[in-house]
Amino acid sequence: MDLQEIEYTPPHLTTALHGPLEYLEIHLLEHQANIERWLRLQWQKTPAPFYTSVDLRNAGFKLAPVDTNLFPAGFNNINPTTLPLCVQAIQSAIERVNISARNVLLIPENHTRNLYYLESVATLRDILQKAGYEVRIGSLLPDLSSPLALTLPSKKSLLLEPLIREGNCVSVQGFIPCIVLLNNDLSLGRPPILEDLDQEIIPPLHVGWSNRYKSTHFSHYSQVAKEFSEQINIDPWLIDPHFRNCGKINFMKKEGYECLADNVGDLLNTIQRKYTEYNVSQPPFVIIKADAGSYGMGVMTVHSAEEILHLNRKQRSHMSSTKGGQKVRQVILQEGVYTFETWGKNNAVAEPVVYMIDHFVVGGFYRVHTTRGINENLNAPGMHFEPLAFVESCITPDQSMAPDACPNRFYAYGVIARLALLASAREFSFVNN
């Protein structure tokens, strides 16, 4: 079947609270030329990261990013019709780094059994190859002494090869790369084998989770949202989740709970004031999650400060560590954003995830969960993925249609995702300076 013939059904927005969202989307449509010009100027000042994915939540009355990933997985879940966009964007991104580059060494996470992730690595490899680059995959697995061939459920093959370090150059057998492309978020730290290389590493080591905090990113995002909102005359809260962080915490030893509870209470009060202003009847909630790390681990939903003081052992254990067994010592308290988008006959909750390469929106998917609620983290076991519906929809709105028509809703996703991308770009620049 021709990929262009494949039909994808977007989630249904099940909320009566369309007013503020339509107000936002109308503004995005009316100010499209100004928005695109403003973003172009921002990329000239601060180049975008190599690739990024952004988790969004659409509450009907609010559309905001809730997480930004600088080492995105899930390339196998995006709409296949957007792959040509990915190829073009990869070419642009690599040319900006090294116009004469020929060989790319891709370094993934240390997974051999997570077949879903490995399918993403294979898709990313294929995109790079279609962009005209020779690609090999170098593994950081500590016990890998010889090439490991894997066959994936898609029937694609993957060859993981041990890294070789000679002087200030890293390679795999018979292949010296011009560029080292990380798809490993460095949650466990910066590998010595990658330090002080003469080769270009993208993204750079200092933006891994061993050096980076979500609270820093959302500080930059809040400033971006404020500047952007001034351009189109909207309330920044419509696109910006409030947040707090309160230093060190130890869930198992119950240390730092008082500070955590106080900040939860303050944040809930702040959210309630905005809910009152916009006539939102739902109760506010807060998402507590590890300030560094990914994979949806170390995340919980709370509706009151008292819940913090009465966490049971199972809850404390759940919050005490994240990917790779890393201890959670600092958390971010983020305004919970409802998702009122549902998928399928069973009305499973869904949230969009938008993918960008360089500063180009190249597609994405919906993360769908059949057993999670509208106020819960969907990045959890049991989720599945549905591709974004249209090739053009993230970049081409249709002003002749209703504000919440699919092309316009998806364009709104692309705008908000690029604001999060800009926040990451400024975060890079801030660290580098």
C-alpha cells in the first residue's frame, strides 16, 4: 500500500472548555507570519539542538509542554509519510555542524532487550543513510567485546559494535567517524571514552541528564513563553506550566518533605487562581518528578500538600530512583496539565509528542494509554503510539477551517513544541557561556 494512502485518525478533544484554546489557536493563525518571522530570528541568534522531542498536554483551556527530550527515541513511531522531511532536516542539521561530514557514528542507549527502542535506533540509522551518510553503531555496553548482530521484530537488522579509543579519536573497527551522534541521555554520567575528543559530538556531553535539570529548562521556557506571548498578546499561562523546585530530598528517609509539601501547597494555590480566572471547574493538581532523568520513572500526581506527608512505602520507593537505578535527590514540582484528548472507541487518554530535527518540525505521534487517567503520566508501561495524522499539518494551518480543525490544532502543537525547542537552545547557549 502506498504510504500516502494510509489514513490516521486524530484524537477527539473531549471538553467543553474550548474557549481559551480557540482564543489561542485563533491568535496563532492570525499571527502566523509574525510567529514564523520571530522564530527565524531566534534561530539566527541561538541555533537549535540537533534533534528534540517534546511531550505536550492539551487541556482544551491550556496547551503546554510538560517534558523535552534532547536524545529522542521513538523515531519508529512517527508517521512514515514524514520520513522525507526527516531526511531533509538531517541533511541541514549535519551540514550546519560539518558540511563535509561523511561518516556518522551513532551511539545508542545500552539496551539489547528493549526491542521498541532498538527499532527507533534502526529507523534513525535509516534516516541518516537516506540523507547520504555512512553510519555505524558504536555501543557503550561495558561487556561488549565483539560485534553483536540483532534481528528486530520489523525484520530489520542492527549491528552493535564496541567503541575503540585511540588518542583523541573514537571509532569502531575500520570506521573513523566525522561526527559522533549521541542517542544516549547519559543518565549514568559522562563516559570517559567520549571525553576530550577531536571529533564533533552532537548533542554535546554537557546536555546529558548527568549535567542537566528539568527545572533549568523550564526556567528558560517560561522566559520564552513570556516573550512569545507579548508578540501575539496572550496570557503566557495558556502555554506555560508553572513549576517549583525545593532542593534536596530523600524519599526513603523522608527528608525534605516539609519543603516539598509547602511548595505543593503554594503551587496548587497559584494554579487555582488561574482556574478561577478562566472558569475551570476541574481541581488543580501537581506532577512531581525527578529533576533529571527520563523514561517516565520517578513521577507521581498529587492534589494536596497533605498527600506528601502521608506517602506510603510503595510510593516512596517508586519515587526514590529513576532510569538505571539512579537515586532521586532533587525533584521538580510542575503544574499538572490535563489531557482531554481521547483515542478510539474506548476513549483512551492521549497526548501529542512532536519531533524536531534542527529547527524543523518533522512529525510525531500520540502517546495513548488505556488505563491511565486525564491527570496521570502516560509515559508508562501499557502505552502505545499512534502517528500524527498529516504530513503537512504540523507546519501548514488552514485559516479557512475552524480553529480546532486538525491542521490548525497540529500547527498549534508545532508552535508550542518549537518554543520548547528554543528554550533548549538557550539552555545550551547558557551552559556554553
